[in-house]
Amino acid sequence: MISCLICASSILLISSIFTSLDEGNTSEIDSHALTDDAETCLKVFEALGTNSSAARIAREMMTRLKDCGVEWSKLEQKIRHGKRIANSCAKKSRTVSTITGVTKQ
């Protein structure tokens, strides 16, 4: 039973992480529902962990995976912000070269 829960919760966690990162597809997949289901699996591991070392280990593993997802989200936001800045700078550069007639090589 624990191996099935590990499989299910890891799929739910990874799916929720990547669907929340892909903001364009939120209409097709409800990332909040995936996150809620993954949290439910973590609570089941907590309950089972009182009598099972395997459940405690699984809970710790899923918690670390969840924490990695938070870090991936932060990194993705930084990357997207950097791309917006780069695009803005590129547009300004094109505008300046259009106005002045000078292009950088």
C-alpha cells in the first residue's frame, strides 16, 4: 500500500509543480486540485507513520520533493523575470538603432 501511495503522491506533486509553472494551461488542468490531493497523501503518510517506518520515510521523501518544487517555482519566476528584462532591453536597443540608424555588431 505504501509503494502505491508513494507513486501516486509523487505523480501528484510533480504534476502540480509543473502545471503551476505552466500558467498558460491552467484551464485544462487544475493545479490546486493536484496540490490538495498531494497534501492528502502526505497526511495519510503522517497517519501511517506512527506505526510504520516506511510511511515516515515516504513522508520525508515527499516533503523534500515538495520543497524542491517550491525552489523550482522560485527559479522559474526568476528566469521569466530575466527574459522579460532581456526582451525589454532588446526592444529598446532596436528602437534606438531605428532612430539613430546605427546598429551594433
